Amino acid sequence: MFLEYEFYYWIIWCLITFCFAKRLGYLGLFIAHLIVLTSIAISDIYLMSEFMKNPEWDGTPDMDILFFLGIIFRVIIINTCLLPIGLIGKHLGKRVKVT
């Protein structure tokens, strides 16, 4: 489950990171990373709560401190993977056309 997010998650994260960094620079890059953080946390908590609703749930996995540390670790790794895309977007956003 480490990087097993659906393909469309990755496409949306890349688009958000690129567009925000291109439009707003470093502030947009920061905002994009906050959006990615929020979407990862929401999807992981939703997935875990679905596991816990299952009648055959035996107590594992659960939402303990290790679960939240895992979310933080995944956020750091995924945002690190998205950083080059954001930097490319920022670089392309500051280009000025010379006439």
C-alpha cells in the first residue's frame, strides 16, 4: 500500500503541482503539497475505516500512531517525487516572451 495509489491520483497530483507552481511560484508549490497531503490523509483514513467496518475485522490494521506515522512518511516520499514537476512548472512560469 506504500505507493499503490490509483493512476488517476498520480495524474491529478502531477497536474495540481505543475499548475500551482507555474501560476504562483514557490507559494503555489507549497499550496500544491498541502493539497497532496490532504488527499493522501483523506484517502488513507477512508480506506482504513472501510477495513474497520468489515465484520471479519480482527483488530489489524487499526488507526494507531504507526498508521499516522506511515501517512506522514508517504506524504514526504510522494511530495519528494512531485518536487521536480513543481520546479519545472515554476521555471516555465517565469519565462518571459521577448518581442
